[in-house]
Amino acid sequence: MVKRNLAKEQSKLGIKTLDCNIPGKHISRFVVDFIEEVYPILNIKEPKKKKGRDSLPIVSMLKLLVYAKIEHVESARIIAEMARYHEIYKFVSDEVMPSERSVQRYRREYGCYFEVLLKMTLKKASDLKLTKFNHVAVDGTIKKAYNSNNNVISKKETQILLDYFSGLSVDPEKLEKLHKPAKNILENKDTDIEDKIELLYDIKTQFTFTGQDTIPVNDIEARFMKGMKGNSLIAYNIQSAVDYDTKLICAINVTQNPTDHYELPAIAERVIQNIQTTPKYISADTIYLNQISLSYLADKKIEGLIPNRKQSKEKIGKLNPNPYHKDNFEYDYKLDTFKCPENNYLHFFGKYIEPHKDPEKPDKIKRIYNNYDACKNCKARNKCCSSSQTHRTITEYGSEMQKAMNQKMEKQEYKDEYAKRSSVEGPFGILKEQFDIEKEVVIGMVRTEERLNLDALAYNLIRLYNMTQEIKNSKEDLENFCERESVIHQLKLDVTIF
């Protein structure tokens, strides 16, 4: 046997492609194929420079931004470094090597196309016959803005600064008494006076628009809202709509309104626009139950599924334990009466109109039910009525449309369909926990919505990839996930996995 001597310095000739080290079914290939397929539909005109280097290919930068988001990479610096050194990022970006500033610029200038790409994921799901968008669930949450609760300016301070920069005479003592955010605007030497005046006029416009006492200085479009823990935050209201069958996000809508009451028509319109059809059912929780939402659903001929407060409490088993509480008065839709725990009936007494505080919103309809004679002779009167009451009165708010919705939600078939609404919670949780949307540094309502559309696009592509590859989590995977989350967040999780 002859021993072979290895020539370590011997040259070898070979062909190496960008994807030679990428597994055949890797998600990066799915992302590249998807964006290259839909890119011509975007009709983006490539900018042409007369001098200097050519601009980076937009399609390559879009692929890079989307894949980086799928990998939960937010930093523009890290994205630029990965595109330079990482095999998969090189493949995704066609070996384009952008700078950190280029990544930031392309994400900002082409952010308006993320919603269009989101719409294309929904079309792909429809083309693959994964869903017919039969049931869409709507819900809202808040996202903290990039602005401290203390970095705000009052209307009075805004006017003082406007007068000062406009050349009017201002008492020096008033300038001395300004709070730190207003004083920072006054003393900032890096900003021109014209820019300061423009900012102050924008802030003044926000005062007129919102009626709030203070406006955030760093993000003037954000609003004070109530957080999940009851604390006050400067934030945006995020509305999301999710398809039940595929759990795909159908639409994202960012608003300044501190509550969800009247947000259903806007998010539903975006859903219809994105899925190019009208869903049979739209479900939402109790806070959306009002005349504006119900009228919209009726006009669009959509089966709305919105329970009232009592039905929501009954579903989770939290009815008031007091037998004489309103929760335990049974309403008869045919007779239009309430049956009390003592089997007496409270009849319809009258209807009143209560003007809404906002003139643009419809007036509230107030219906009164009572039965003076029955209460007068009732043995349980002292348990049911307060010492100052001569008889029990039940007050109901809402129009005939709301009564019809309440009656519909008592039927088992609609209760079963409404139970699907919980599908909207999963994507929100993933966006918050895995995509860290709270840590995204964006300012302004438009930029916030563009970044959230990028998050939703990345989420939808992961869902589509998993469905097309028929990837399903095993019971062991789910158990490991629950255990990991409980350790990270120091939570006690009581979970049953079937």
C-alpha cells in the first residue's frame, strides 16, 4: 500500500454560488421567492443618479429588511454587518453590502410598501386555498411611544415660546419658570428658530385637535393612554385583525384614540381592502358594542359577533355573586322585560336620549325598566333596593340594533362562532414577546404603522412558510416553550396541552 502525500498548497478550481450553503427548505429561500414574485406588482421606480455610485437595488434591500425582521434583528448596524459577513444574509440581499445609514434610509423611504407586501401574503394564502377569510377577529392594544411621560409641554408654555421666538416681548420670569422640556426647546442651539417655530405651531395644532392639557415633545402625535396595569402611558392605539383559519394578520391600524370604542369600522375597512373580499363574520369584544360599529356591520352585510358586558362576564364565569345584582336579572326579549330573582317582572317604563360629549358621536339611548307595585309588596325589597329607593330600576343603554345583537349572542351557534375570537390574541402576543414592538424606536403615527406592518409581514411569512412546509409543533416543543417563558418572566403557568 502506497501512502499518498497531501499537497496542502494545491489550488482547486470550483464554482460556488450564493446559495450553496443554504438548506433547500430554509425560510430564507421562501422569503426571497415571495418578494421576487410580488416585487413587479409594487411598480417601484428605481432612482437614477447622474453622479456617484448607483443606488442599491430596492428588491435586494426589501428582502434584507424582511428577513432581518424574521430573525428579530432590529438594529440597522447589525443588519449591515450581517449582510457583509453572514452567508444567509448575503444570499438574501444578493450580496449587496449596505451601510448602517443605507439600511435606515431604505427602511424609512420604502416603509409604505410593507402594507402592500402584507396584502400579498394574504393573496398568496387565498391562492393556496389555505383560507376563505370566513371569520376575522378584531382587537386592540397600546404600544408605548418613544417619549417619556415627563417630556411634555403645556399649552401655556407653548404660547410663551411662540411669542418669544416671534419677537414679541416676554417677561424673563416666565422664561425662567419654564419646565425642563420647554426650556430644552428654548436653549437648543442646534435647531434653527424657524424649525422651533414650526414645531411649536405643530404642537399648538395638536392641542386644538385633541383637547389635551399637555403634548409630548419628542412624539407630538402620541397620546396619554391607560396601560394594562392601569398606569398612564404616552402611547398609540394599535388595532389588529386576524383570520381564524390561518391566524394570519389581515390588517394593522394605528390610531390616536385612547379607547377602542369606535375603531371597528376603520380596521374592518382595511381588512376588506387587503383580503379583497368581505368576511362573513367579524368578532370583537364588548368595548366595540355601539351604534357606529353595528351600523357599519349592517351596511356591509357582515355578521357581527359582539357580546354585551353581561354575556362576556358569563362566558368567563365572573357574574356578580350577589343574587340581586343586575347580572342575575333575566331579560326576556319577546316581552321586553326583566325577570328578577323573586320571579317578578320589571316592565319597560320609558326611553331617554342622552347627548354624547362628542358632538360627532351618536347620542346614547337610555331605556328604563321598573315595577313599583311588585317591589312595594316584595319580601326581598330590603336586599334588592337601597334604603333611599322605593323600587328597583334597571337601566339599559343601546338602540334596537344593540338589542338585536344581544339576542343573537344568546344563541348557541353564535356563541360557538364567537369562541374563535381568541385567535386574535396569539399574533399580538408574538409581536410583543418575540418581535419586541415595544422597543422599536419610531416616532410619529405613520412611521409607527409602517414598522408594525413590517412586523406583521414577517409574522405572516413565517406562518405561510410553516403551513406550506406543514410544520407543526410537537407536544414536547410546546412544553419546552411554556417552561422557557415561565423561567424568563418568572411566571407560574398552568397549561394543559392536548
